Amino acid sequence: MFNFKHRWTAFWMRRSGLSPFGRVATRLAILFVAPYKGRIYLARLTPAGYVSAQAAIDHDDLRLGRHCFVGDRVQIYRTREGGFVELQDRVALYSDLIIETADGGNVVIGEGTHIQARCQLVAGKSSIIIGKRVEIAANCGIYPFNHGMEAGALIREQPLVSKGDVVIGDDAWLGFGVVVLDGVRIGAGAVIGAGAVVTRDVPDNAIACGVPARVTGMRGDKTDATVC
């Protein structure tokens, strides 16, 4: 029975994709596969990777690398002249995650990066550039823009403003519920504690916590386990 299930899954995964037929093939491929992270291995079965049939993709410039994983109810959306979305090889996006581009903003997610459930990456005005092997925990938000706040007009009618791109270096780790705002660079290997709001640059290998986030230590220090 195991061999039949394995052959069934492999057969349909080779035919899966973003076309209407490919979506049907994806649904057939998962008939005997556990949900959620039980499906990660499906992305390794074909260079086209695994894109859940429940993912909602309305973006005409999505650039998928090899062996990417796009989980259930992920939404990738383009609005108001948004730029491209690039997922490099072996990127994993878990359930209920939103990626949106608007007003010329792009999203680039580096090779081997994992982004957990319910995160929001909205690239308006400026871009989001995430390095390789970055780990982003659930419920994080990355926003490289803000609304204007001039008096005399509703906030929703104000133009977007931005201090610049959000850049996250290779091998960084963002804890649960981190928010990263416009113009910020998080250095390679940096760790951002749960619930932090990052409004200024964080150096390589630094540990930052709090609202607003402040550097409280460096990885490798004797106190690095208790700095947050």
C-alpha cells in the first residue's frame, strides 16, 4: 500500500502546476499526504516545487525558483503597478501568508528561506529583499512604506511614503510577531526577539528586542541566551 501511495503522489506531482490541469493534479497528489508540514517533501519531487491548490495567486510576474513550497491559503497579489515577486530555490511559504506588491515595490526571498504562517509582506513604494536561509516566525509583518499623515485628508486618501527598502541579511532570524518598517536593514545572522518593532538598522549578528527594537547583545556573548 505504501508503494502505491508513493507512486500515486509522484505521478501527479510531475503533472502539477499553476495551470487549471496542474491545480487538479496537485489536489490528486495530496490524497494520501498529511496536511501542513507533512507536504513539504512534495516540493522536492519536482523542480517545479509544490504550490497548494488552495493558494490564491493573482500576480503576473511571479518568479518561482526550483523546489519551492507554497502552502495552503497563501496569497500572492499584485495591485497598483506593483513589481515582481521572486522566490529563489527551496523557499518555503507556510499557510495563510500574504505577499503583495504595489506602487513599484518588489519582493525577493532568498534561497532556502522559510516564512511561517500568517505573515504579511506588503511591498509598496519600496521593496522587501530577504537573504538566504532566513527564518521568519509566524505573525510577522514587513512593510517598507507608510501612509502620509497630513491634516485635512483621510488616511486612506494619503499617498504612500517610504524611507527605503527593507533588507534582511542571510541567516537572520525573526521571532514571533516581529514588525519591520521602512528603510531598515537587518544584518546577516541577526536575531530579532518576539514582538519587536524594528525601526532602525540592526548590525550583523546582533540580538535586538523591544518596541522600538534596540540591540541588547551580540551572538556569541556569554549573555546571549538571556538578553531578551
